[in-house]
Amino acid sequence: MNFSAPPPTLTASVDGELLSRMVRADQLVMVRRSVLAAIPINIVLSFTATLVALNSGRAFEGLCWLMLSLAVNGVRSYVCRWPFAPSRGVLLDSSVATSPKGRPVEWHLRLSAALAGVSGLVWALIPLLCSGYSSPQAVFYLTVVCGICAGSVTYGTAFAFVPISFITPALLSVAGCLVYSGGFDNVSLAAMVLLYLGALVRSALHSERAFREGSRLRNEATAMTEQLRQVHALSLEATQQLSFRASHDSLTGLLNREGFTEAATLHIVASRGQQHCLLLLDLDGFKAVNDAFGHKVGDRVLQDVAGWLQRELTDLRAVLSRWGGDEFAVLYSLQGARQAPAAIAQALIRSISFATAHYGGHLGVSIGISVSGDADIADMISFADEALYEAKRTGRNRYQFFDAPLNLRLGTRRDVERDLLNAIEARAIGVWYQPIMGCDGKHIHSLEALMRWHHPRHGHIAPEEVIFAAANTGVAEPLLRHLVDEVCRAMRQLEAAGSVLANVPIAINVSPREMAQLAVDDIVLGMLKTRGIAPARLQIEITEEVALDTHATRSRLSALSALRSEYVRQVKIDRSFILGLAASPGNVVLVDSIVQLGRSLNIQVVAEGVETQEELDVLRTLGCTLVQGYHLARPAPLPDMTAWAEARARSAAIISASGASPA
């Protein structure tokens, strides 16, 4: 059974010291109000008492007493208007005078009680006007004194010491005079006055307790209300912060994917009927900045790029986003020629180099552009992403519109991604084989396994597109296992048939992405062990894009020279360097450099894409030992490749038996 502690009450959360300060402030405010309300009555009664004294022949005493009473009342009235120091956390009405230089509340309360005592002493002098309550006017004065004492208690409910200080000297004076006069009646009356004093003191104390309790409850409610208001304000602020964080990128302050999708959707709805442009930007060279200067500088670069975008696109009123990594998204509505997507993209490409040049790393930007008047934001992002991929594939630091050919390619890729797993499970993805041969054309060195998939709708799908789709859909490992399994089956078939290819190694292609994401060694070695095939029978060919410019090629040659031979057994020269080799002196120099480097490192060099006899002759002259291409043999299914190899073996045997030299 689960138990949980009861929730804390709101009362427990209110500071007791703060409540005490609130109550004291209320007492002072109420004391001042009651004194200011009682003083006019006090003055009226003072004048009345003086008139009675004048009428009884005591003019001097009456006037002196009146001046003293008015002076004390004037002082009390003046003091009640003094500002006092505000208490921390106590909120008062705007009509209450406070000052940081004022005295504290407690000091003012004590002063009010002291002045009430002084006023009480003035009323204690009433016996001077009526011969110690023995004159005929004694009943009047006695009634006035007792009445004003009762009134002071009635008005002084907030702070008992004020009315008590007032009534005590006045009533003790009455009782003293009566006792002094003597006689049973006077003494009895004195006792009644003392009893009356006690009752008034008790009433004053009780009234103060009631006032303090009422003030405490009221201020407690006020404090809880204020706390709830503050909690609500903090909660609202926290909610707004969470909402901001949920929709914004913490590094750049721009919208994140979710925030951009929502804001862009609202933007499209609000400006329906207009053409909208979506730019998807990817920084070229950002990885080099990260590697050279570190991730901290890389983060600063992203922040600078975000600021640069905001400055460059201020007039567009665009929706901006850090789409992820070093990608940014921009959506705006087309309203004039100056906002033409091509012009905007060109301006961004020209100015990106100035955004972060102070870090020493040169940045470019590739941009995919999607323009639509009716597509939703998800489709526009997909279109722009396809265009961005094309921009990066065809050279980087350029822009590309999403057009009809890209739309066709996008539809094809979506179908490929959708159908790929089923094709793997149905073994619809096959493997063809192309031989790698010695440069003399006599012997087959090895076979390269090439993936083939004939899609029911789109026909032949290029292997790189299949690999890309597999990585995007999370089926890279099932695809690799399927291809290795197909190759293992082929090896077993060749062995069972006693084919001339039975002992020929077979190479399979693995992309760098697969090497990074999959445990290729464990997968391949595990499957070879299960099939009972020696690891030496299978070669792993790691495919890599090679830039066509000389600088990049030389840098790759430098990197290659640092590799150790036990890790690299063979290097392929890309077909782009072999095409038209006889007529390209530059490519001849590069191919010769690779061949010589391979020889010095004891690494075999394979030239792929050999299409003509002239290319083959140049490669022979350069000393390239292994070649591959359509001039020698085209890729074919295993039965056709086996038949081709058997035919070559028979032809070679016949030539050997006749003693003729091969062509």
C-alpha cells in the first residue's frame, strides 16, 4: 500500500514574524484613527467642563485646565500624523504615511500610549474644578470623566495600553478624591469607580486580543493571497519558459524543429493565397571549424550564424529556425522582386563568409529552395531537403530549387524506403558479380559483389540509393546481413559445382556510414563462421567518394601513405580517373602516383572502369597489376558469371594445348 504525506497547509507557509509585523502595523493605524476620531469629543467635553467651571466661579482654574487639555490634544493630533518606518513585507494603504527615515511601529505605539497617559493626567486634574468631587457640580464631572473613560475604551480596541493609560489616572483620581472625602457613600462610590476601572481595563485587553486575532486572520489571508499570486506568477513564468524551451533552440535562441513547424504553419495560414518560400541551409566547412577550433568555438559559430541570418533577413519578416546540427530553415512569403528566392539565396551565399571569418575557418552554405502556394510545411521541408541534398551533391556552396526531376527522384526514394524491408525479406535484392582481373587479362583475381534491385515500379535502383534508403529507414544491418548471406550462398554453390571460381575471393562494398553505424566486423565474421567459410575468402571494400580536383586527390594520397599494409590490402582507382586516360596527361600522372605508392607499400592497386583497349594499354604501361571494367567483363548473375569463367578457362586450355600465345 502506498502512503503519501498530507499536503502542507497554506497557514503553515505564512511567516509568523511577518504576520506579527502586519498586526502591529494594523494596531498603529487603528490607534491613530481612533485617537483622531476621539479628540473632537475630548475637546467638546473639555469646553463643557470649562463652562461648568466658569459658571461655578472657578474661571481661572477652568481656563488653565482647558489650555492644558487643548495643548495635549493638539500634540496627540500632530503625533498621529507622523510618518513611521515601513515594515519589511507589510503592504499598507496609500493613505498611511510612511518614511524610511521614520521611527518603527513599536516606538509609535509606545508614544501613543504615553500621550494617552498624559491626556489621562489632564482629566485627573478635574477635582481642581469641583473641590475634590465635593461641590454641587461633582455629579456632572463624575459623569463626564466616567463617560470619556468608557469612550476611550470603546475607541481604543486596537491597542489596550492607549485606553488603559488614559483611564487609569483619571479614574484613580476620582477614587482617591472620594476616599479622601470620607463617608460610607463616598467610599462605596470610590469602590464602584475602582470596579469600573477594572472592568474597563479587562474590556480593553479583551478588545485588543479580538482585534489582533482578527488582524492576524485578515493579514494571514492577505499573505496567503500574495503568496498564491507570487506562486501563480512564478508558475506562469516557468510555464512560459518551458514553452519557450520546448519550441526554441537553447544554443541560438531560434525556433527548433517543433517550434518552426508550428510557427510556419500559422504563417502559411495567416497569409493564405500567397506564394511561400522555404530555404533549407546547410553550412559547408563547419566540421572543419569544429575539428580545428573545438566544439566551444563551433557553438559560437552557430550562434553567429543565427545572428547573421536574423540581420540579413530582417526585411522579410521570416520565420527562422535552427533545424538541427548545422542546418537552418527560413520561411517567408513572396511579395516582391527583391524577395525572389534566387536573389535571397545568392545574397546569403555571398555574405556567409563574413559571418564567422574571425575564427579563421572559411564557411560556405548550400541551400535547398522550395516554393509553393498550397503545400503544407511538412511537404515544403521535404522538398527543400531534397533540393539541399542535390546542391551538396553537385558541388556545395550553391543553391538548388526543388523542380520536376527532383520531385520524381523524391517520389522514387520514398517508394524505395517504403518497399526496401519487404524486398530484403523476400530476397528480391540480388547480387551480381564482376571479375577483377590481372592486367594481362589471363587470370581472374577476385570477384566484386554488386547489389542489384529491380523495383516493381521504378525499375533498376542504383546501389548507392539503396544504401542511402537503408540508412534512413534503419534497415542497414538487415541489408548487410542479406548481402553477406547471398555471397556466402554463392561461395557454397561454386564449391559444390567445382567451379573454376570456387577459390576466388569475393569482395562486398561497405559504405563509411555503415562502418560507423554497424558492427561490420562482428556481423561479417559471425556469418562466415556460421556458414563455415574462411574469412580470407571474403574481402571488405570500403567505398569512399573521391573529389575530382587535384588538391583533394593529393590529400587523400597523403592520408593513404600513412596507412599500414596489414589494414589495407588493396586500393581502387576510381573510374573517373580512368575514363579517357590515354588522352589525359594529368590523370596519367595521378594514376602513376597511386600505382607507385601502392607498390612501395606492398598494396595491390585496382583500376576500375576500364572501358577501352587504349585505357588497358596505358595501365599496363604504368604497371597497374589489377583491372576491372566493361572492356573485360560486365557484371552478371552468378550462373552467367560462372559460365563466362568456364568458357574462358576452356579457351585458355585450348590455346595452351595448341601452343599459341593469347591475344
